[in-house]
Amino acid sequence: MSIGLKDISNVTGYSVSTVSRVLSNKISGNAESAKKIIQVARKMGYSKYRSAVIPENRILDIALITQHFSEEFYAYLYSSFDKVSLNKNCTLTIHSVRHSKSLQEDLSFLAKSHDGFILFLPTLDPFSYNKIKETMANYPIVSIAPSFESIFDTFTFDSYQGGALAAQAFIKEGYKKFGIIRGPLEKWEAALRRNGFRDTIENAGYNIIWDYKGNYSFESGENAFHSVNKDKIRNIGIFASNDQMAVGFIHAALENKKEIPKDYGVIGYDNILFSKIFFPKLTTIDTDVDQLAEEAIDHLIRMIKKEVNLNRSARKTLIPVELIKRDTHK
């Protein structure tokens, strides 16, 4: 059953003509009558609510579209976007399309009940992003995942810088041997972290002598230790592409009577809770997820309010990262 003006009138106590004037923006959204009518129209699911009420006069509905993986970083990401959206007077819903069979159809359906999207789809290639752009023409979309080519305005961490900072820290401490536990390279941020680390090492006249393919899990960090231990490599600086793999590596090393950082120097990435409480405390690359959420949501709101030209070329904003020095590299 569809909701009409009369239904909203019955609930609010205002006349149908008043409801009509509010929803056609003929009464200021700051008026008490307008605030009540707009709130009720939204709660009742009035089908024309989004097109009838200008963005300045209503709560905006934003969707964070992800490919959810069971990594602690996702909890940090969701928490920050939830907090920031509340401060911006927006509602946030989170949708995982990791197993979607028709991404364009799913996004088109979600667009009917949301004012804009924030995409966190780190495995998508430029072709897939372009298909979304074609399907969702002139719809407000911001991306927060790095990609080979920016199709949408993108806000993302400087993953290359993060890898470079880890390499610089090891070199400064006098390491001569270097290794990496990399994330899945189909994720652009994993490739960028690896490239930043490798380029900095090679530019300093060294080489990466041990390279292990991880999958961002604690278990792959443990498996990485068993690999390097089997090769009898010691006194090496190892950059793990996320904290979960770093902590998994250290856990396995300590179980096998190895010393951190004497036998293995370890630097992680993300600065999740584990890095602060695990012993020894993890040296890591800090990512300010609150800043990411703030900048992405601010920009999306400007898009929704038509303060940004949706037809111009996409732009990329890199958010700086920094090294947090703790106890796992000498």
C-alpha cells in the first residue's frame, strides 16, 4: 500500500494542503510544521520523499557499499563512518556486495532508497567501475578504495607511502635483509603497499630476499613465519601488509622460541587494536579512518546538494599515513 499526502496529514494533524506545500518546498524546512511533516513522510516511506524535499531540509540517507571480508579493519571502517555520518545528520546503511551476481542491478535498486553511495570495492577493475558509472549516471558516488584509474572522486590512504615508511624505518635501524608478507595483489592497496616497500628498498641499494603471499588473515601470518623459519632466514626486517598478518607472524615466532625483534623485525599496517595490546607492541603504519570518513562524507553531501559538478573528471585525494614506532623493530 502506497503512502499519500492524506496519510501524512492524518498522522501529523496538519491539513493535506499544508503537507503538500511542505513537500513541494513552498514552506521553509525550518518551520516546525515542515520539520514534523518531513520527518513523518520519511518514516512512513512516502515514495516521493527524496525527490520532493530538497537535501537542505531533510536527513540524507547514505549507503556504504563494501565487499565485506572478516578483517578487523572493516570494524574500524564501519565504526568511523557510522560516527561521522551521525555528526553530519545523515543515516548510514552498510551493504556488502561481495557475492553479488549483478552488481549494477543491486546498486540501481539501492539507489531508490539512498541519496548517494560511498564505494569500498578494492578488487574492482576500471572496466567494472566504468560499468557502474554508466548505469548510475549523475548519481552521487564517492570511492574510498584505490584503483588503477579513478572513475569516481576517490578518497583513500596513501598506501604506497605506507610501504615506503616501513622500508625507511628498517633501513634507518640498520637492517640489511628485507622481506614482505603481502596482501592479495588483486586488491590495489596491497599492490601499492608492496610497491612502496620494494621501491624504497631497491633505491637504497638492497633487495627483498623473501616474499610471502598472504591473504590478510592471522593464519596467513602464522604460515608466513613457518615459511621463513624453514628457509632459516634471521635478522631480517619484515613488512606485513596488515596488522593481522603481522600479529600472526609474531605469535608463531614466539611459540617457536624466536625473539622479536632480535630474530625478526616486524612492521604492520593499519594500527588496529591488536597492535597496541599484543606483546610485544607492534610497530605499524597508522591510518586515520576518522579523517577518511570525514572527507568522503563531506564531499558526498556536497555532491548530493549539487555543489559539485558530477560530469567533471574524477579526482583522487590521498590521505597521509604515519609510522607508529613501538617494540617490534630495533
